[in-house]
Amino acid sequence: MHSLENGLRELNVSPPSRRKNESNTAETSDRNTAATSMSHLACLDHFIRDLDERKGKLPCCQEVTDIHTSVEGFLKTLLLRVEKSLPFYKTTLINSGSFYEGTKVGKPNEFDYFVQLDNFSGPEDIRFEELSPCMVAVIPSDSAFEKFIKSQEEYNRSSPFICSFQWKRDVKSLFIDTLNSIFAQEFVAFGFKASEACSSRLNRHGPAYTLELEWDGGQLYKGLIIRIDLSIAVKINSHSSTMAVDFESGAGKVVKSLLDASPAYYFAVSGYSYLYTVQLSNLFKELEETQNHRITDQSDCILRCSQSCLEQSLFRDHFGPDGGPSVCLRVLKVLRDMTRPLHRAGCNGHMEFNCKNGIDETAWEFITTESVSSNWQRVQQSNFGNDEFEPDSTRWISSYALKTLVLFEWSENPEDEQWTGSNLSQRVLNIFTCLLDLILKRNEGLRSFWYKDYNVLPDNEQGYVPSEAINRVTIIFRFLLSLDNKTNEYSFEHCIHNLTTLMVLASQKLKVTSFLQNALQNLFRDKIKKVMREVVGERKKRTFNYRPPKMLGDDFNLDFMLEDRVFVGFYMQALLCKIAPEEELILSRHSGYKNFPDPLIFVSETECLTEEEAKGIVKKARELFQKIARERMNILDNLPDYSLWSGDFKPDEMTNLLKLLCENFEKDLEILWNKICNLKEEAKTTGNVAET
């Protein structure tokens, strides 16, 4: 794969470091140059405008208003019933999310809210301390705690609260349980109905709780499944002291003016605080010194800071629904959603294989299996972007990640004219350039716009980004660049068709590779494990860091459980590099790893090798096999043409290729075994197994 910088250079797109200077083109160039620039980017400009108008903005119609009104009315009714049951749980519903920012795309099918706990949100109710990164320790005051205890006692709740206090267990869980207990059929009166497709209870969705209801109150959106996300929140009555915004910059001055003009508070909500190393709170130290055992563990009171209300002020009030950053964010979301793959159409790794009859018959059986042919037909006929299923790759291009990138782009280009016409097109290209750069580097996070130590991308300890995420962003980026180079014959429908075609073709290529990978893994899984066990050597006993699941039995062998993926992944990548060295997409399911995960080996010091020595040998075996695979592909002269990946499904050619791969894969495992044996013999003479 070409590096990003080479790709940008070939396609005449500047790297991100040049964005700030180029964004001022409209101000510094004369009218003729500006007109030429507009002409050059006319096709891309029109597409971005039409994409927002036709697929981005929610329609201004009565039914959208009805849905919004019904959702809020339903929730407020429920919250009043909770308060009646438990008076301590007096709450205020706070608007949050894209619907209230004016950046919701597609359909009015998602609404986000904070449920503010009023009795924990007054200055006299809590003590708090902001912690890095983006966290806050929230401890109830003595008076608030006493009110909470009294509330439980009056309504015959259990009494362990008196001994200790845990935010998630004692407050949040009790509130959610009470809310779930009173749902009944309340939603019917608000235009919703129960259905098999949705749940009538709140379900955990990350740190939030989600309720899904089916809309039955109109015609345009009749049957629409609406998701309502609720986050239990505490209002912090001050400005955040840990925000990392440059208030001297143009964008920072806007943020500061919004802060000064708005109420001085932000919200603290539950989050994945266990993913971060949080410093010990001084408040918790004080509690320990006063021997107040009400809170036994700091983590029970750690919440995440949210600047959702400030983001809402920016997009809704400062930018406005038709402002450049709002349009840009909607366009990014639509492009992301249009490239959502249909996973259910694909071949999976759970197919039945009969390995008794040898490689030839098994290969033919694999290719001609009815389920494979059926799945392949569905892939070729499917329309992308219409499936509600969210693949894992979407976490890397989440709405919040895209919003963060828009805010950073705005901080570099804060003037309104830099978000109109051809300049808006450049903003979109810049953001996809940054996103592609981020996910290709893989170990690079995306810091929050508000907090410097908070990463908004998924945890990435293994240096892994789903190859699908890289493919989706790459396809969008290349597609936009192709429009950037066109000046005539613009057609919105033609552009949409081209983007869909690119996604279908990419999926087809991935499915061909997936077919081959699944076959090799199923055929050689046991042989790979056997070679690895022989490579590591006999061991006196096997121990586990954790007990295997009971259903698997105590003698279940977890050693080398991922090695078949690693070895087959190397082999397929070597094949693809030989056949299509210029292919820019990642065609192997497991090539999203910068480094494959460490081998899963469970040994003890009493065995022949330590765990680290065993891992070292397996890593060496991986390196050797990767080299062997590349050498094998370089000497094979009967490999198929790349059209096998991009053309019609050809069972005979696929079968021949699979048999060819199987025959050589088996030979290469034998070569690996011999090489490892030679290395181990050499190691005996040096007495250093680890260096082997």
C-alpha cells in the first residue's frame, strides 16, 4: 500500500500541515483566481450541497415535530412517576445529542437526553474534584446522603446504603430498575406501540441506557424504530477547570463567549473510567483521614465530564443548522452511513467442513456449498447503507469522532467564509485526510476537542484498526477526490451510483479473500496448532490464568487459539501483494493489525519453557512463516489474475486456487517446522533459548 503522503502527492491533495494557509485562498486571491477555483471544484461543491439537502437534513414536516413531542412527553411522564414512587429522584430532562444540535441525519430515529438528578445537582448537595483525563470525582454531601438514606428507608428499600455508597450501584441502578418497573404500556398513549422488533425496557448501551419504541402515530415514518438514549447525570455548578481550549485563538474566543453567556455548569455522567488511569482524588484522601467509610473505593464515585450542552450551543446557536460546520458534520455522517456494509450477506467462519476426504474434495465442497453460493448472490445484489446493523468499524468513524474533527478544523479555520462554496469542499477533504491519517497510523488517538488527555477513538493497545474502517474511509476519500477533478456533467444520482459501486466492489473483493481464509483456517487449524506445540516443545503440565468455561471442560486446550488466523492472514496478504501490489484497499480481514496480538500461551515456571520464552519462539515462527509465504508467492507462476476478485463468481477458478494454496500451505508448514528445528539445535549450543 502506498503511504498516505505519496497518495496525497499523486492526487494533488495537500497534507494537513498546509491546510491553514490554503484555507485563506478566497481572501488572498483575486476574483479571477477565485472563479477558477470555484469552477475546478464545482462538481464536488454541488455534490456536498445536494448530499446535505437530499440525505442529510431532517425534513421540516409536522410528523418530525410529532415524534419529537411524543418522545419528550413520554419521558417526562415516566420521570414524574419515578419521582412519585421515590421522591428523592426528582429529575430534570436535559436535551442532548445531534437532534438538538441540528446535525441529525437520515430519519428522526434517535434522541439523546441527560436525566439530571436534582437532589445531587445543587451546590450544597455534592463535593467534586476534576481529575485527568476528562473525569470528575463526585461525592454527596452529608445532607444529601442523609436525604438519600431517608428516602430508601421510607419506601422500604434495603439498608446497606447506610454502610457504603456506590454511585452506579446505589443511585444509578436503583433509578433504572424503578424506571423499568413502570413502563407497562404507557408509550401507547404517545403514538408508539410494542413490537417484536424493539424492547419495552431500558437496555445498557455503553454508559447510557437505551429504550427502543416503534412509531405508530403517522404515515411518513410509520413503523420507524426510535432509539432513546438516557444518561443519568449530575450537574456540576461551575466551569470546567481542566478544559484544554486555547481561548486566545479565534475559535477559543467564541467558546469563551459562549461560556460567559451561558449558565456556569457542565454535566458528569457514567463512563468507561476503568479505561483510564485516574489520579487519586484529594476528596477521597480527606474521607480516609476522617475515617468516613461511606465510600470505600474512589472508582465508585468517578464520572465523566460532558460538554454536550456547550457543543449544542456551538452547532445550534453559533453555527446554525445551515452553517458550514453543521453542514460539514451532516455530510460526513451521511457518507459514513452510505458505506455501511451489509455484514449479514457475507460468508462467516462457522461453515461445516468435512476434512476426511482430503484437500481436493474438501475444497470443491467448500466452494459449491449452497450457503456460500446463496451468500455470494446476496452480496452482489445488496444495496449498501440500508442496513440498521452497525459494524465494528463504525466505532472508528463514530459521530462523536467526526464532530471532534469538525471542531478542530473549525479551530484552524474559524471565519464563516472558510466554510462556504469551494472552501467547504476543502474542509471536508481535510477532515477525511486527517481521519485516514489517524487510522492508518493506528497507534495515534484522537484527543477530545475539550480535554487534551481524553481519546475519543476506541482503545488501541494492540495497534488494531478494523480493516473495514480503513477501507470505508479510503473509498470515501478517493471518491471525493475523483469529484474534485471533474468540472462538467455533474449528476447527483450518478455520483451516488458510483460510490455504491465502489463499496460493492470492495465488499466483493473482501468476500473472495474471506472465502479463501475461512477454508484455509478450517482445513489447517489443527495442523498449525500441532506444529506450534512441537515448536515450543513438550511441557510437564499446563496451567491457566483463568478457569476455562465449564462447558468446555477442564482439559480444554486454549494454547495457540489465534495462530491459525495469524498464519493464514500472512499467507493471504502475501498472495494479494503478489497479485495486486498496487491495490490500496486492505483485503485481508486480519491485516488491520499493526502487530498481531501476542500469542496466547499458558505455561508455568515449572515447565520446560517460561511463558516469555515460549512466546518468543512463536513470534519467531511467525516471522519465519511470513518470509516463507512471500518467497512461495514469488516463485509460483500459476496464480490467477486479479479479475478473480473483481469479476463474476467463478467456482471452478476459485476451487483451483484453493487447492493450489492448500498444497503449498502444507509444504510451507513443513518448511517452517524444519527451520525451527534447526534454530532450536543452534540454541542448544549457545544455551540461550530466548534468543532463538
